[in-house]
Amino acid sequence: MAKSGLGESLPLAADLSLNPNWRVYGFEREGINYYQVNDLSGQVVLIVANVEATFWTLPAGKRPAKVSLPAHRLTLPTKALRHVVFRNAEFSLVVHGDGVDPIWVIESAGTPR
């Protein structure tokens, strides 16, 4: 996890993405983990913060991202394609849909899909 560069379009951090359409960068500051998602042009799409099993989003990017969190679930479109973008031992970051208005989902480890 990087210590600096959060919010930058091309941070000096490893790309943790499992999906070639997105870039995911991990940061750690004062015990809080941050996961920043950028599109391929370098634009910040969303930033998710995490401490233990608690997740929240930061206001980032040009457009507000729709994010379904473990404590606040959004209704997902029934026919939207599901793509895993990031996964670690605690959670997965998944995007449902393509195009300009996808829904991002934090799936805690063990969450049924």
C-alpha cells in the first residue's frame, strides 16, 4: 500500500486491478486503507475507504459514483454484467454494468453473490 498519491490521476502506486478496463491503487494513512479506482484515461472514478469491516466512499471524481456498501445496499440492475475489479482477503470490488453509469459494489468476504 502506498503512503502518498491519493487522488492523483497517475499515482506512484502499484495497479492492483484484476480488470484491464480499470486501475485500482491502494493507499494506507493512519490505519485507514483507501482504494482509488481510475478509468484508463487516468480520471479518478471513486475512492473507497476501509477500516476493518466498515466501508465508506470519499467525494472524488467528476461524477458521483453509485456505490453499494455492506451497510447500505443499492438495488442492482438484473441484467447488468458483473466484473470483479479488485479482490483481497477482506472484500471484493465489483462493477455492475458498463458505460457511463455503472454501480460499484463492495462485497465482503463470504457475501453471497
